[in-house]
Amino acid sequence: MRIRSRKKLLWLGYQNGKSRLPDFLSHLGFEVTSTADPISDLSRWDHVVSFGYRHILSPKVISSSRSKIINLHMSYLPYNRGAHSNFWSFYDQTPAGISIHLIDSGIDTGPILMQRRVEFSSFEVTFEQTYQRLFSEIELLFEESAEELLGSPIQGRAQSGVGSYHSLKDLPLEFSGWDSVISDEIPRLKKIRSTQCGET
């Protein structure tokens, strides 16, 4: 894919040191502006893509965009909207995967453009290893789909089912960390929770 006219694209979130996608988009021919900072107006850009962006876009900011805003989320929506989606897929025993969707006024609630289930290998045993796998998979899916996502009008399909949502504060205080082994850590945390519930 090569963009015939040099369109302006705003990349929100992970920078080149974390994600290869801003450079990928530049090589496609987009004039890329990249930031992780809060932004109040999107009218200067032809396209907006978000991945790992830590700030909520208000309805006013969303409406200022010339095009629909694309978000990359490392969960199989509608499951595990919000924070720490990889952790919660194991804790809640919900499907693991990746989703590319449109941003609306909710948190990870917009129409699905593309998504894929991810099955982990027997060598991917920690939260960090499974996170890195999801990260790699969603970058690959975006690269494979860039022409479709950015080259023509996109609609998406509404998310179906109730799904789940977790905020940053929902992560258990007793969590041992991202390098802990999932098959050990999840039963340990659930045992702690069960004990705490029994005491109340």
C-alpha cells in the first residue's frame, strides 16, 4: 500500500520506542504527528489512530475529527474493556484476543472493525509473555489491514453481549507482578479473595 496524496495522520499513544506503527504509517506515506499528551482538537488531521493512549477523548473532541477514530485494544471485545485486559482475561476466564474498533463516547465500546482470538503457546506462561504476544498480534493485524482501515470509509459492527470492564484500581493489591506465572498467580489471588470474602 502507498498513499497517493500525503494525508495527515495523528497517532495517539505508544511512541516509536514502544510501537513500530508510527514509523510504519510514515513509510506508507502519511504525514504522521505522534503524541501521548492530552489533545483538545482533532480537526487538523485526516485520520486519527489510537493505541495505548492514556487519556479519554471527550464527545466534543471526538466530534472535531474529520474521520472516524480508530483504536487498537488488546482484548477480545466486548470482554475486558478498560485497563489490564490481559490480566482479566485470565482471572475472569474470558476469551483472549485483540480488537480494532472505532472510538465512541464510551470506553472501548465502539463498533468493531476487526478482531482475532489469540491462543497462547505452552512457552507463554507469564503475564508479560502473553502481553507481548498480544502486542505483536495487534500490530500485525493493523499492518495487514491498513489499506482497508485507512483507504476507504469504514463502518464496523456493533459489539454484542454485555462483556466486561475494569478500571486501573480493580487490579488486586496482592498481585505479584507481570513476570509472575499465570497458572500459579491466578489461583493464589482467588484464594486470597475467597479468604477475604469469608471474613466479611
